[in-house]
Amino acid sequence: MDGSGYSWAAKAGDVFHSYYEIPFYHLIVEFALVLFIIKILMSKSTGSPGDETPLTEKEMEKLIAEWTPEPLVPAGAADREPPVPIITSKVGKYVTVDGKECLNLATMNFLGMIGKEEIEDAAVASVQKYGVGSCGPRGFYGTIDVHLLLEEKLAKYMECEEAIIYSYGFATVASAIPAYSKRGDIIFCDKEVCYAIQKGILASRSTVFYYNHNDLDHLVELLEKQAAEDRKNPKKARVTNRFLVTEGLFVNTGQITNLPRLIELKQKYKFRIFLDESYSFGVLGECGRGLTEYYNVDRRNVDMIVGSMEFSLGSVGGFACGSSFVIRHQRLAGQGYVFSASLPPLHASMVIKAMDYFDKDLFAKLINNCKVAHEALEAIDTITVTADPLSPMKHIRLIENNSEEALREICNLARDNNLAITVASYTSTEIFKKEPSIRLTVNTELTEEEIRSSIKLIEEVVHQYTSPAQDVSEES
């Protein structure tokens, strides 16, 4: 008895002695945690949502009557939107805009395919044979023989193993990027890429590093930083895919990518190149094959080329081409291919016929017209021109007081004088804000005289806008 009592007392003394040895701040933290737990338990036991007094029918009706929902669209937003020009003719060399026939320097019919009789005949024959649509994805009774013929023709023309076609140009690159790049992978991308690329990168959920527009020294800095991170964690680096996504000819600037330098960097830093040639296909290169032909580089150095059939080919849809290993993956993983109705057969037939017009003289004429337009624009001292001389897209900005409102007014004045030009439009969700500009486009249908006289008119309406007392007709 005495021994056990003594043992119990000794143990209790040891416990109290150990508490004296514990740091004071430690006891405070423990005490605070105990109080916090007690408070949580008490709050759960002292009330519940069911104990609240229910509202009467009259009180509920009053609250509903007083509630005002926020508008889905801010008040006055529709009034701020500029009026949309209405087209009532073919969008060819000339276009009827709001009832007025204008020379067309606004749309991207670079090779003048719209309105060619043989292409229209091919479309009519296709409608008579297949109908107007496919009404099914490629894997579900949506593959028609003209789709296979077009894919074969595109692959052969681009000197690639295989090609795949999509029913919508925007969805092509927006689907192709996330088909390969996933969460945890890394994408390096030019800041001025088009909106479709931006959406494709967002859908991929990959880590993205944007480098300054066409600034490959800045790209090297980003690649070096990533290489340093890879050396710190080689295990993670081995399972991380790296991609570089860019445009061959930038729609937002009209400038050309330095592809040979990108290939050098690819070989050093080990990434894959995805090249969007939507605006350079049918424009650059002796035979219109785009940037790889323009720079005379091996196409196998570019892992995937994406293009559009909506500009130089004057139709609808897009395509991707490369090695069979790369392209076939999209037939299972390209969302725009797998889940969308396939390209209407009439458009496939149109593109097949349009490619028959591809000719070195046609591409040479386009490039010559681009140079003529560039030279004439650079001679105007009230504007700046952003574009490569070989680009059929020229971005024009006022040297003083450049604003979207001013540029729209200049476009309206030009249309009053039978010239169709347009302000470049962007969405509010662009990753990087774009400076307003007039986007002037050149095509093969124009003569040199028509180009020079049109640009002379632009100079005059700019002068009229900045000096409204004088009319264009008086200057002419």
C-alpha cells in the first residue's frame, strides 16, 4: 500500500515537474488551441440553420420585389458597339458595303480565290452529290471521300507525311495545342500570337512563358532560366515536355518569324516547334508553302505546321500537317476534330479546286503587290506602318492621337470614297493589350495603280480627319 502510494505520488510529481520544463510559449499555444476547440463545439451545439425564424409569405414577396438583378451586359454597352457594315455582294476585288460598291482592301482574300467560276462550279457539283453538310464527326459517319482526297493533296503539297483537316480554322490550332501539351508541360510563346493560339494554350493548362515579340534574345533568357530549373530537378525535367508555339506571319503585326534561329534554339534547348502558318500559307515561299520554303529549311525541323483554308484558299476550315506519328494522335485527341461535325464536302471540293490555281507567278504577283503597298504607305508622314514588306497585311496607326475612334472615322471617310478598309478588332480577353490600328490587306486582284491610288486616298482622308476644314474631293 505504502509502496504503491509512494509510486503514484512520485509519478504525479514527475508529471508536474515536466510541465515546469516545458517552454512558457508552448503552454500558451496549447491553451489557445483548447479554447478554440471548445468554441467550435459550443457553436455547433447552440444553434443551427433550422432554428432560425422562417420568413412569412409577405416578407418573402417583399424581398423578391425589392431585389434587382445585375444586368448580364453593362448598361449602354450595345450603344457603344460600332455599327457592323453589311455586305450584299461577293467579297472579292470589289465589295458592296451598306449599299456602296468599294474597292476591297479589308478582307483576306489574298489570292483572289473568291468568285472564281471553276471553284464555284466545284462547290455546286459537290452540293448536288453530297448535300450541304456532313452532320457528323469524322469518326461517326462524317468522313467523306473528298476529305481524304484533300488531306492527301495538302500533305503532298506541303511535303509532309500526313495531313488532317478541321471544319473551323480557329479550332484547328486551338485543338492541336492541348492535344499534345498538358498540365505540367511548358510552352514558350511570342506575345503577339493570335487569339486562337492563346485559347489553345489556355485549354492545355500548361505552364506558359511569353517572350517579347520576335525578340529571340529574350526567348534565350527564358530558356536559360528553365534550363537552370531543370538542372535542379532532373527527375521532373525528364518527364516535362517543352513546346514553342508561334506564327509564321503574325496577323497582329504583319511581321515574319525568324524560323532558322528558332530551329537552332530547338536543337540546343530540346523543345518541339508548333508553327501556325494560317496567314503565311499561300503567301510566303516561291510556291506558297509558307515559312519553311521561304527560309529553305527542312520541314522535319518543325514538329507540326498548322494552317487555315479561310484566307489564301477562300474557303472554310483548317489543317495540320507533319509526320504520321504526330498527326494521327490528333484523330483521337484533337477536340475540334473528334467532337465537331466534319468539314462540309462542298468546302473540301472548293479547296481542292483552289489549289489547282497555285502557281509561282500568282505568288510572285502577291509579293510584288505587297511591296508596292508597303513603299507607298511608308511615304505618308502622318502614319506609321507595322509589317514586313512581304506581308499582305499592313497595320496603320496615326502618329498623333491614335485611337480606335479616330481610326474608325478614317475608315468611314474612306468608305464614303468607295474604298473598304477596316480597323483591326480584338477581344477584351486578349492576354496582352493591342494598340488600335487599321489593318489594310493586299491581294493578287489589285493592279499597282489601284494600290497606289487607294493609298493616296488613305493619305487624303487622314489629312481630312486631322484638318476637317478641307474636303477630300477638293484635294483631288
